[in-house]
Amino acid sequence: MTTLPISLAAYQKRRSHSIQIGPLKLGGEQPLRVQSMTTTDTNDTVASTQQCEAILNAGADLVRLTTQGVREAENLKNIRQKLQENGYEQALVADVHFNAKVAFVAAEHCQKVRINPGNFIDPVKRFQEIDYTEEEYQAELQKIEDRFVPFLERCKVYHTAIRIGVNHGSLSDRIMSRFGDTAQGMVESCMEYLRIAVAQEFSDIVISIKASNTRVMVQTVRLLVQKMNLENMSFPLHLGVTEAGEGEDGRIKSAVGIGALLADGIGDTIRVSLSEDPEKEIPVCNAIKAHFQHYSEKLTFPQVRGTYYNYFDFQPRKTIGFYGIGGGNKPVVATGVQPGTVYVPEQSPEWVFHTGKQKMVQVETGVEFPVESPGTVTPQLPAFVRATLNDLSETFADELKAQPKCLIAEAKTSNVFTELRTFILKLDDLGIQCPVLVSQQLKNLDEGEKIRTACDFGGLFIDGLADGIMVECSHESVEDLTTFGLALLQASRARFSKTEFISCPGCGRTLFNLQETIAKVKKATGHLKELKIGVMGCIVNGPGEMADADFGYVGAGKGRISLYKGKECVKKGILEDDAIVELIQLIKQNNQWVEPQKPA
């Protein structure tokens, strides 16, 4: 079995080395750092300063600004000076794409520079497959070294840290041609630069590997950690789900992806990329950060072999089918209901748990099943069994093998993800193929509670370990609990129940009013439940990230939009006023349009 970069039976913080970013230390024994990015024009000193202050006042440890040109890079000096005059000493980060010369300038005026390996040296992405000989490929790597080493020397002079930020949507054609659209390619894109930095003894580097697809993001970061371990590297990691969207969906999606990694102790700084005002990202970051402060390194669980578990690639657990649960079916949603609760089947989960009767009811058929406890399992009777990790034994295994059951797994410690993963993997070790619903008793359905649950459960569905989610809360409606359960499954890429919107958080490159545009696109297409639609402010990640989307809406210039089918641009530079109508027409031309239902 492939060596894992983490322990399956215990939560342990990954030991990265500490780096210096101006006055800020990051990594090592430092707490989890939180950050955001401005959406202003970086040439506008007043607006950028004000937005930096709003982000910092919200609790950010550092702020990133887009620097698409030399003028923007040089103006970082004025923004930094103005912030210092106003009493703000926190670090500023320059975000550089496409133009390596800008990074050299920015290194003089800010404390960290983010570069993208996909476009720092490699040509602009054209989605072309290039057949390199080995000699030609090595020549391309030499070009990177020839340009990157002087940049490292510049950063040494000005004590500037670097973020090597790989985005799934902006891998170069060179990497795509050699490795394809794979986790390995994303990791190698990063490792090429890290090997150069190590050879030059430059260690003030933080790494990010992001994707809008949470499964891709999580599995790629896991692979990167393993690769760094093999090459004796300990660089700190920045976590984030790029183009997460906005509102509740964006928050849940971010918590799922970031939480799945933090639950394994991976990550030193986070950013939640919401298509909203940037200061609104910080409370979400802090909620995620606060949750994992309750995870303890002192808790350990029984060692498990995890024979059928693939930490680096999606491989659903094999289970028997139990009335539509498991057996290759999509994960289900179950909720608890109080006596006398009235619910509408069309807005309800597949299963409801009647707390008074201790019965699980299949909503579609009305068939009832008892909910049993270990030690009281009735042989030869189909039933649900509530169980915890401590209940798993050879005797209990024999009872479950005698008659198929569906398990409702609950965690009893603060390390929810680790405990539930151990529970499920131990089932496999015991030869039990019963499907599993992971269960959580919620205090309410406020934002914090949803974020915490998404952090704990997301990784279980990303990895294909659980067969459903059961959420219980005595004073919340069945409809609201169901909506949350479905949103968590969709964010985990386990089950799609509504339109998936992939939208960027915006920055100084954004070419239209992002929030207004997303609202218009959602209003026009939000009823198309089987589609994924991307809304991107510019071309940095737009075409690439939208390879995962069915259709894309991308800023192409002031007042101009380009429309995509997958990663192919099919309509260029159309007027923004006409873009929604054109998008609908494009969907219709591809026979994927459904007329919205009229209100009754």
C-alpha cells in the first residue's frame, strides 16, 4: 500500500517549517492564518487602502492585491505607506499572472509575491497538446530555472516571501501535454519550482494548489504533501477552494474542501473565495479555524488497515444495498422528525427518523424499519443500527453479517472526521459491508453549525466512504434540514441536486459587476438542476476552471462577454446586455435547456 502522509487513526498537525512574511510568521508552530483579496483597482490607492482596512478590521492576517501590470506593482508602495500611516502593519501580497517582470517589481514593494507556475514563464494557455521530446522538455525546465533564480535573488535582497500558487484552471499546455488534466500534473507544476528554490536555499515559500472541484483540490494537496515528504520538503500550505461561489453554497463548499484537509492536520493558512465583498470571507475563515482548535492530538483511535481505502483517488467503498442506501446508489439524506411533524414528500429527504417511535421511514414508500442498538440487534430482521466506534467488535460483526443492516454512525469525540473514518475503515477490516449513514445532532441551522458539519463530514463523501448523511435538529424544519444535507453532498461532489455555479471571488482584473452578474445568471438558469455553469470575471482561471463546467460566462473586456461550452470559447466579445439571452440560446442549441416551471 502507498505510504500515507498522515495517520488514519489520529489527528496530528503537519509539521511545516515557519516562514517570515514581513512582520508575520506563518507555518511551523504558528496558528492558522486567515486572509482575503481585494477587488479594487490596485492603481486606486484610496479605494484599495480602504478595502484593505475593511479586510484587516474583519480579522485577516494579510491581504492580497492583484498586480496585473508594472503600474499596479509600483502602486503597492503607496498603498502600503497609506496603511502604515493609518496604523496597519500587516503584510501585503502581490498577485501576479502572465508577466514575470511584474513579480520583480512587486518584490520591492510588498512582503510576499504570489506567482502562478502555469503562466509565470510558460506561454499563455491555448489548450494545445504539444508533443515534446525529452530534450525539448528539459530545455523548457531550464527556461524556468533561468528566469526563476533571478527572482529568488531579488526576493532575498528585499526579504520578500513567495507563494507558488497552482490553480487547476491555469495549468500550462506544457504540463497538460505531459501529465494530462491530473493531480500528478498539478503537483509536478509546483514541484518544478520548489526543487529550484531548495537548490538555491530559499525557504520563505508557501504553496497553494486550488480547484473549484473539492475532490480534485483535496486529493491533489494530499498528493503534494506525500511528494514533499519523499523529497524532504516541509513548506507551509495555503488552502482554498477557488471559485467557490457565494452565499450558503460557497460557504459550505469552502468548508468541505478546506475542512477535509485541516481534519488531517494539513494547512497553515486559508482563504475562503466568495463572490461577495472580500471582508465577508474572514468570518467564514475564522469559523473554520475555531472549529479545528477543538481537534486534539491527544486522541487516538484503533489502528485500521484501510485495505480498500484510496487516500489519493476517489474509490467508493463497496457496500451491500439496503433499500436504496449503499450498493452503488447515490448518497441519501435522512433527517430526524418530532412526533406530529408534517412534511411534504417532494421537499423531504429519502428517509426520516421518528424519534418517538425509534423508527426509520422510507418517505417514498412509507415502509418503517426499527432503529436498534448494538447488543439488541434482532437476527434476520432488516433494521437500522445506531453505533459508535467503541461498539465495533467481532461479536457485533457476526450479528451484522447474519442479516444486512444499515448503520447510523455517530462520533463521540471532538475529532469527528478521524473517528468516523476509523469507524468505516474498521468495518471493512471486520468484513462488514453494511452501508453507513453518518449522523450529527445539530444545535440549529445557523451558518456556524453548517460550517462545522461540512468540515467534519465533507472528507467522508469526497473519499466515497459514507452512503448518506443524517442531520437531526428538534426545532428545524424537515425541508431546511434536507436542503442543507443536499448542499453538503453537492459540495463534496457526491450527489448533484441543483445547478452548480462556479464563480470567482473577483479582483482588480474583474471586468463586470460580479455580484450583479451572478444574480442575473442564477435567475435565468438556476432551475437547470443537472448543469454546471461558470461565471468568471477574467481569463486567468476562467477557461480552465470551466473545463469542469458545462457552460461558461467570462469577462472579455469592458462591457464584453465571451461564452464557453466546456473549455471551448463559442461566442467572443458579445455585449454584456445581450449575454444572458445568448447564454440561454447556447444552452438551448445544445439541447440542455428546460423551461422553468410556472408558479402554481
